Amino acid sequence: EEDWISAFFSAENTYPRMVSDALSAEYRVVSQSGWGIVTGWDGIVENKIPPYYKQVCGLLTGERNASLGALEDYDFKAWQPDAVIINLGTNDATAIQSAAELVREWAGTRDIKEVKKILTTAIRDFLKAVRDCNPEAQIIWGYGMLGDNFLPVIREAVETYAEQTGDTRIHFLQLPNTTPDTVGSRLHPGVKAHRKAAQVIEKYLLELFKQ
């Protein structure tokens, strides 16, 4: 199917639900299609997740949602997770690789080294924010479900931040790349790809909590 409709945006067959089911765990998700760490897939810099992380359903708009509590500060103390899984960077890589003009607009340069610096700074800033909100959680930055072109940059940013801060509960985890056999609608990871990712994450979490 290639239709861009809400029915195909269901979280039913995605790795967060699969992992939580396997571990009998409660989970909560902050997500928006096409958004990244510093930009959306199309180079629109407003389309990034970090500024909304501390809000209740911060991506919702309109007076009705606001009246129901959306956009308010999220009370992290009311529910502390054992683990936080971050999977950001794919849409940023798409923008950086395919939208040179847009990248020049938001980064002020076409120099890929400078763009990587901007990405690295954003990753470190977000890790700090996530840690501040979840002081005891294992934080795992997963990446690689749709290509690994920026994997070295993201891995280095995560691991360097963990080393510099002495935070032994921050980790990088490479996720299985989507293949012709596991691809889904519109060349996104399909249910098989999410199942493979879920298995890798589940195994990693079990190992972490054995320690």
C-alpha cells in the first residue's frame, strides 16, 4: 500500500509496542512522522522532536487539545521509566543528503563537517535534557533502521557525551537495517523490520538489567 493515510500510522506493529509486550512493560511514546533531531526530512528546522519532549502531547495543536492538557509541562516525576529508547537521526540524514539548498538555509553552510558539528551538538543537548528528566533510566540511542550513513557521527556523539559526563547508563545501539524483505509502505520499515529491531532492543535491555 502507498496511501499516506492515518490508518497506516498505527503504532500497533512497531517496536515500542513489541518490546513492551515482550517485557510486560508499560511504555509511552513521543513521535512524529518525518521529524528529527535538528530538522525534518525535508529540511524544515521547526520539525524536530527535542523542543516538544518536555510537554504533554506537545505536537498537538488547537484550542480543544490545549483545553485537555496538551502543551502543558509533562510531570516526569509522576512516572519514571527504567529505560528510554531514542531513535532519531534518520530524517536528519535524509535532509542533509538530499536537500542541499535547504541544508544551507538552516545550517548556514554546505560544509558537511559543519553540519555534522550541528548534529553532534543537538544530540548532546537532547541527551542532557532526557537525562535531567529521567535521572535513573538507562538511555539507549538506537539508529540504523533506514540506512547507516550517519551512524559513525551519531555513535560518536552519544558515546563521547557518555564518556565526558561519566554517565555509564547512556548507550548507542545499532538497529537492523531495513531490507527488501522487511520494507513496508513508502519504503519505510515494515512490520518485519520493526520485529527485528524489537528483538535487538529486547535482548540489549535484558543484558543491561542483568548487570
